[in-house]
Amino acid sequence: MRNICYGVLILLALVSSSIPVSTLADGKVYINYEKVPPTIPYQRALIFHHKQTQTLILQSRYQSVEQGEQIGWIVPLPSPPEVGTMKPDQAKIIFSNLSRQSKPQKFYISDFFFIIFGIAAALYFILCVIIGVVASFTKKEYKIVSKPMFALSFAFLIFIMLIPNVGKINSSKSKGIHVLSEHDTGIYRSKIIEANSATDLENWLTTNGFAYDREDTKAFEEHIADGWCFAATTVKPPSEWKYKGHSEGLFAPLIFRFHAEQPIYPLALTATIGQPTTVLIYLVADQFFTAGERIEMHYAGIAPNLSEKILHDIRKIDYRELSSISDFDEWQKQYEKLTQENEHSTFIGNEILALDHLMKFKQELTAEEMKTDLIFRPTPEQKPFRRKQWHW
């Protein structure tokens, strides 16, 4: 038994010295954020709600289209909005930061399994070694030492040592249609319209080149009955874009600012697509809100510097636009101009600094679940929440 123990100890030392340090230490941090699904329909939004004013930053997946085909969509809103946009790379940074802020608390069952059984195997291994040494002097046999169990514990220890990072817990006019305003911003052209009836709206959409389905009629009728208006938006031809108009398979965000008693997210028209859609919504406000059972909450927390970080990302400019300017005074002038343009096009300024409550909602919704718009209401408890995930 003594010779076996000595041999095992030498082998263990050799194996330990040959294992790279990186597999034994947490030497690299990987930060995950929300990935845009590659195939399924997808929408993501950031909502600011403050004193009955809502700013909605909305992005949707675009599909490949034939050359020259026009892309457009219709967004129903409870009141006439201002319309803006931001560059898609800015949106990518903002949504990535929001994702990191609200990421779930993850627990890995496999880590606990390896830790517990690893400790048990190590203790048994040490016990076997001690008993082996004692037995070599006393010439006695101890039944607690089993060769199969000894070999199994040793193999388990080697297996754990070979696994890296174990234990890391980690404008045309139409009858019955009123064009309230027209907007030309970024890659978009938008018209805000009111309609007397769904028929009037459908006639206007047909005249202006918008495709719609007959299933949309009911949603049109309900929104018109509630006094809502519609933002009819088209994407300009790429030759008219002043910057890259898409990123991660998503167009540059559309931004609407409008009056809303409670935060709201328009879903009813999305339902007419007839297939499940992944919806991701971040809501920033001065208190916690919920949509009840309509969409799953993933996070609710207070982040004192959140709005300041978002405002910084919004005001951030692409310095490549200034690379050709050599005169400092002219550079400074253009820098301030671009900064103001970024803030003006998003309607987001210092007023959001008073908002420090962040909520995250995400779920794949069926057409049936999207038949009515999402309306958020204050939570009675006003308690923070972070979703927990268990993984092997």
C-alpha cells in the first residue's frame, strides 16, 4: 500500500505542475449582453417616462429586401409625437450598457457539485494516504481503504484539475385623413396622421405605398376609437443616408416623444404578423413599474448614475467626422454643433438625470399575447428585483 501511495503522490505532483495556470485561476472576464436573435422577429425599446411625458426609442429587425424596394412601418401612438432618431452604433452602446446593468444573477449547479464532491474526494484521498502510511508501519489492514474508491477519488481530483474555471459563480391628402406633421430626420421620413376610420387609414396607406394585411383592420379600428394617431415612417434610399443606417441587423432607432399618463408600448399591430416575436423593453423612470402578467420582468433596480451614463452615450460623437479639421477653434465649434445635434435629435437632455429606476422586461410573445398594447403601472411594493438563473 505504501508503494501505491508514493506512486500516486508523485503522479499527482507531476500532473499538477503540467497544468497551465490559466486553467486554475480566473484570469479573464467575459461580459455578456443581449444578443439580437438571428432569425426570429425582434423588437427592442428604451422608454423614458417623466411627468406624463414619454420618450420611446424603438428598434426593429429588418429583413433583406430587393433592390429599390421601400421599407416602412406604422407605429400607433396615444398622442401626436415629436420624431427623432440616433445613429445605430449609439443605440448599440446604450442597449449593451443597459443589458450589463440588468443582467441576471447566475448560479451554476455544476460548480457547487464539483466543489462539494471535489472536497469530499480530496478528504478521502488524504485519508487514504494517511492510513496507507500508518499501515506501512503497523502492518495492519484497514477496511476503510478501498482500492476502487481510492482510484475513483484520485481520478475525480484529476478531472477537476483539468476543467478550467471550475467554481466561478457567475403627403398626399385623403378623405378622412389629417396629416398633423411631417418629419425628415436621419434615415427616416415620417408623417403623423389621424384617421376618421380604419377604411380611411387603409386607403391612405395604399395611396402612399404602405403594405398592410387585412388582419390589421381591427387594430386600426381600436386605436382610432381610442383617439390615437399613427406615425407612418419610411426609410430613405441608402444613397441619401449621411451615416450607416443599421447595426446588428437593426435599423437606426426611431424616437418618439409624446404625452402619456402611464408608460406604454404599442404592440397590437405587431400581433398581426401572426408569429411569435421577442420583445425587449428597458424602462427608465422615477419609480418602479410593472405590466403585470403581460410580459416577464427580468430586473428592477435603482442605478443613481444610469441616466448620466445614457446621456453621455447620446451626446457622444464620432470623432471621424472631425478628422479633416485642422484648426482647433473650428474643430471645437463643429464638436459643439454635433453634440447639440445629437441631443436635439433624441429629445433627451438633462431632464432625465432625475430618473434612476431601471426596469427590464423581456419575453417571446405570441400573436395572441400581443393583441393589446402594453400599459405599465406603478408596482405597489416598489422593491428592487433581479432575476435568478440556475445553470449546469
